[in-house]
Amino acid sequence: MALAAVVALIAGVLAGTSSASQAAGSLPCDLYASGGTPCVAAHSTTRALYSSYNGSLYQVRRASDSATKNIGVLSAGGYANAATQDSFCTGTACVITVIYDQSGRGNNLTQAPPGGFSGPASGGYDNLANATAAPTLVAGHKAYGVFIAPGTGYRNNHTSGIATGDAAEGMYAVFDGTHVNGGCCFDYGNAETDSHDDGNGTMEAIYFGTSKSWGYGSGNGPWIMADLENGLFSGVNQHLNSGDPTINHRYTTAVVKGGANKWAIRGGNSQSGGLSTFYSGVRPSVSGYNPMKKQGAIILGIGGDNSVSGQGTFYEGVMTSGYPSDATENSVQANIASVGYGNGSGTSGALAPGSRTSLRATTSCCTTDYVTHDDVDTDVVLSPVTSSSSATVKADATWIVRAGLANSACVSFESANKSGQYLRHYNYKLQLAAIDGTSTFSQDATFCPQPGHNGQGYSFQSANYPEKYLRHYDYDVYIAANGGSNSWDSATSWSDDTSWIAAQSWS
């Protein structure tokens, strides 16, 4: 937690006031309005972006009964009421269905429809984000970000007040600088209203990731770039801008703004310090980008044509009318740094990275059975282990806890006796497999601990299938939903079968 946030929190307590609200007139959209470039879209799952905002930040839907719940703020201008989500989602999975626009223009973000590319959900829509996969702290308050796994995306093709044509606009976002990939495209910003590639200059969005397919910066990335359609631009040239550095702070502020034959990229550490300018100048030296032909849709986590292979985590962001001054953006960054974004991971104790554990079933039939990998094949099964078991069997039931390969707030399990091989799902069944460095593997091998569904131990939510949890069924191990078409999705004993004790390791 940032020192400034600690001091403010203590001061509030001593004064007998609540720490839930932020200073009037000092929040990002207040600051943009004071600078003459008001917000026309404001999205956050962690806090209010106006000092007067007292509405809902986002909506979640739970898997058990498809009920929905709006998650608001603790008080006007305050922080997310994460306890409401935790209570509503207890014992089941939740996804984020709506990210509300705080500007009053109704520019809400919802499940992205198919476009030039189709998503993996029903009807070609994109997946919705796991509501609990990106825990964080802001000003000491628990909150959740929007965890975008490949295939996940949000969009609004019918907006109000978003820049079109060559009109000026600004935008910023706070991202997780460690949750990235080279897929196309993890974006936030202005895109086509038909979800298709409509040619050069038809979008203007912040891109964050490691793609080198178009433009790139110095080092290995990730880089903040502008997705202007048919090109990720790091500067005026089509490819390298060595002035656009690798930037991977745990919480990273990314800024893109554009006007008539001018645009800029800026960035910084969301936890401290100011913004640096990585490019500021004329439009790219490629045909089609001057003048721009922006259409005014809003996207999060995807490209303008619904390309869905990017990944990242979003905490807050806005879009403005007009080209914000550097001074205004510097004030916004000061506010972001003051609220004390911090790691909200609950992985400690038995699940602390580097520790060893054995995962014991809690169902009455199987309280001496553990998640075990077979020596003869790659299968992962539920098998009895006792003090008289062989050393090999004990080792097969022992896992080294690692920070989640796809999300450091979650966990991955490496075999204790087969180094470099991890517990991962494939066609919903668990197996042991050697890490291969792909995004798919990282997602399949990442599980987010939640309180045990039956009140014991933990339940482990799949990072890329948020409605599914680690479950034993007929002595095999799967990721399973609470009811579904597969036999292992049976609702019978689901809460027990998905609850695990992180026990002392056998080896």
C-alpha cells in the first residue's frame, strides 16, 4: 500500500471519518472535466472515478442459479463493495456481465458479439471474465479487476459522445503489467461499430502486450502502443520506436490520446511516480491514418474485429472528449498513485508459492484420497495415500505451489518428482504435462483458490473456465461445473467433490 494512502487512511481514522470516500473534486473524471476534456466513458470495477459517483460499478452473474447482482461503492466517490460480491458468489462461480459507465452516458460494456472473428461462447460471443480471478487492494480495500483470458471480451457498439472521424479524444487505463501475451489484441478504447476491420484509421485504442506483428518498442515488452486498425503503432514509424520502452510495473498506467494529425503515448507506474511520454507527434507515416476515421464503439480485451487471442487485466479506465493536456494527465496519474493499488492475492500459508502440499478430498467416501499423478501415463487421479504408501506414491501425490502461470494472484501446481511438469486440464480432464510456454498451457494450469464450497479447505476455480472447478468424479479429476451435459458436471455431491484440503505434503 502506498505511503500516501496509509497516511490518508490513518488521518481519516483519527478524524473519525470513513476512508471509503476519496477527496471531492480530485478523482480522474473530476480532473479531466477541470481540464476541459470531460470523461465520456468511465469504467472501473475497483472504485468510483467521480467524487460524486454513488452508483453500480459492475454486475456479476452466478452459475448456480444465473441470478445477477450489481456491485456498487461503499459510499459516494468510494471503493468497490467487494463484500457484496463475495457473499453473493459464495459456493459458486461468478462472471462479470456488465461494466457500468460512470459518466451518465450509458456507455456500459457487455459481452462482445462475434465480428470478423467469433468468440468461444454460444453464438460466437466472447467469454465473460471470471469475477474473482484478479483480486486486488485499493486504498486498503479489497476489490477485483477484470481478468481477460484469451477468448474473453467486452464491447459497446452503440455509444454516446465517443469521438468519431478525426475528432480529438484521450484515454487511460490501469493494467496488470505482468499479465500479458503476444496475441491480438488486448485493447481498451475506440473501435468499429460493426465489429469488423473497416480499414486503416477506423479505431484508436490502447494496446498493451508483447506483439511484434506490427509495431513494437525497445526490449522484450510489454509495450503500450496504439491500435489504429491494421497496425499497432509505437510511434510515427510502422515498426520500431526505440523510445517506447518495455513497461511492466505490477500496476501500469497506460495513456493514448489523438487529435488532428497528432497523437501521443504515455505511461507510468500506477503505484508511484509520474507519467513519461514515449511518443508525441504527427500521425503514422503510413497511408490511411491522417485524417482518422474513428467510429466510436468501445472495446475491452479484444481487437476491433473481435480478434480474441490477447490477454490482460483491467482495473480502471476512461475515455474523454477532447485532447487532454499533459498537465491534466499528470494530475490523474497522481490520483491513481495516491490510492495505493496493491496485490490482493490470498495465496499464503499452505498455498504460498514455493511451498509443498498434497490435495486431499473432503467427500465422505474419500477423505484419505489425494490428487495423484500416475507413473505409467499422464493421467491425474484420486488415489489413497497413507503413511505406509511407497515413497514413489507419496511423491506422486505431492505438489509444489507456484504463482499462477497465467495470473500471479492464483496458483499452479508443479509435480514434486517430475520437475517442469504441471497439473493442467485438457478436454476438461486433469493431466500432468510439461510446461510449454504457450498462453493456452498457462491458462489451463492456473487455478484460483476460493473458500471451500462445503466449508472445508479450498475450491480451485479454473482461470480460463470460471464456471468450472477442480473436481474428483469416479476417481478421476476434472474441471467441472455445477450441473451440465458431462457426467462429471453432476450436481450430486458437487460442493463436497470440489472442496479440497491443502494438507501437509507427503514428500
